Amino acid sequence: MATDDILTVAYTVRGKPAEAFRAFTNVTALRDWLCNLAEVEARSGGRFFFAWQDGHQAWGRFSIFEPGKRLAFTWHHDAQPAGSTVEVRLAPAKTGTRVTVKHSGLGDAAGENGAAWRSALENLDSLLADGIDLRYARRPRLGIFIDEFTAEAAARLKIPARGVLLAGTAPESGAEAAGLQKDDVLVTFDGAPLAHFNDLAPLVSRRKAGDAVAVDYVRGGERHTTTLTLGHFPIPKVPATGKALAKLARATHSRINAELARKTRRLTEVDAGRAPKKGEWSVKQLVAHLILTERDLQSWAAQMINDREVGEDLEYRPNVCFRIDALVDRLKTLPALRRELAIAQEETARFAEQLPRDFVTERKHLYRRFAGWIVEVTPGHFDQEHAEQLAGLVK
């Protein structure tokens, strides 16, 4: 409720008070429920800065910092330059923690901020209970894969390089149902022209899942119109325990290694070390890349367990050619590289197997990152990015 310029919002979240408090002060957790970018000095007198994808920013300083119980901070927002204050109280409840937010000094903006805080606390509940960011889960999904629209691609398709070039569509997506396919070029979305793929995101963000929008596209030099129904982004199911996750990881690794063995069994060492052309990997470099991916995955997860800030992925660290070549130079032979890959994969599985119980059950937004990588990225990384590449290297 709001009284004059004071807004009070209360919500019971499914998490312990210590975890709810952490969610207000931990950079990664904040990005997962409240903002898109965060910098925080987590202490009394410490400063913070938040930013959102829509360009808005907020900043302030903590005046009260009582872990698991209470915190207060000044709140400056670019849309409210006068500034205000926020107090957050945390109390144990039967189903988790009662979070009460008291936001003072809002003036006429109390109503608008009330809706924002209620939505944010609902997302905090989802973060603590399921590790799912509702902003992501509820955003509309086109179901397209975008290709770089180069001059060469435009010449091949015999059209100007304007629009969004599709590399394909996701199975069971609205784009697939609308009949879109690889090499189609989207030129309008919901009545607005598309000159570049960057034009698409803000148009999609104005819609919600379930909306039907008109799309114009060019195929074979001819312009067509279709209706595309926006879907939901699938949220992958992840194993409930580290042991179950390790079992899944081993099954995926076994399949990948069998495919590597089958496709490379007739290769000579010379052929395995030969790159098709400058800038492309040899089979040995490809296997080294897979090894480094497993190692960096472990390091990424270790940062999560240490509760340090982490990004959303491995940030292309396993792609650094100097690292890849150094590993190939040390191990030299393809059998040695494949053995090292199996060792790195088993280390990942054992890492999952020995995850701390509270990390799996209480830091679900972090566990879901690591588990999601094993469930989706590991098989997709090989199947969608490297299986075809490997086939081209051994033919």
C-alpha cells in the first residue's frame, strides 16, 4: 500500500532469510531477479549501482546492513532525480521469508513503483525457489536463428543486405509454424521495417508470449507475408541432485567420445593435425578446444560455489588459439588428446557429483547455470557446432 509518498510492499518468498538478504546484495543474484547489471559494495556505507536493458539506472549507498534481518539504502533513479530511501525487513515465515519493502520519498511515483516492487519480489521468490528469472521465462520467443548478413550472403541470395537473415528456426517454435526457414530474410516485423538484426529485439520486447504478429520476409527474391505467434522460451529441466547431474554428464560424454572415436579411427596423425585452411581448426585443435571447455566449465562453477560474480557463459575462453595450440603441442597425438578429453569430462562429472547440498538446494539460480550447461550446452555444443565440422575434417 502507499501512504502519501511512502510505499510498503510485503511478499513471502520461498527461501531462508539469509538467502533473501544475499539476493539484495550479491551481484549475480541481483542480475537474476532485479536488474541486468550490478556493482555492489556489500557493507554498511557501501555503494551500489544498478542498470537495466531499457537504459534506466539506479544508485545509492547502504545505511543499514544487518545480514539476514534488515538493510536500508538511499535510492536515486534517473527518472526520479530527487532521490528516495528504501528499507527492507526480513522475517522468518512458515513457507520461507516475509520480505517487507518500505520505499519513502516517492511522491506521485508511489503507485508506479508499487507495481515494480511487487513484480520484482515475485521474481525474487522464483529465484529462491526455482532458480528461474521470470523476466526470461515470460519473454516472447520468435524461435529463429540469425545468420550474419554479409555482402557475400546478399550476393548469393541476390538481394540487398538489409533485413534479418535466418540461419534456421527452432523446432516447435512460432517461426517454424509460420513456415519460415533458412535463408529467409525478415524485412518487417509487426509493421516496422527491419534494416539490421538489432532492430528486431526492441520490437519483440513490446509484445508478450502468445501474441500473433505480421512478418514480411523475402525468399528467392520474392516478398511474402505470414503471421507468427510468439511462444515462450523453454526452461530446461535439470536433475534435482548433483549425483543425477553427474550421471547425465557421463552419458553425454560417452556418446560424444564414441562419435569422436568412430569418425577419427582412420585418421593419420598428419591428417589429424592438418587444418583445412587458415583460420580453421584441425581435428587435434577441435579436441583440444573440447578439453579446454570442460576445464573452463569447472572453473566457472567453482566461482559460483565461492559465491563470486560470474557471467552467463564461458566468454569464449576455450576458443583462444594460443591455449589450443599449447595443449596440442604438449599432448601431440590424437589418442593422447582424446584421453585427456575423457579425463577432463570425468572431472566435470565428479565435480557435479560432489556439489555441496546447500548449493544445489538453496543457490538454485547458480546451480541451474551449471546444470543447464551440462543438460543443454554440452550436447548442443558438439552436435550443433562441431559434429558437422568434424565430418568435414575427416571426409
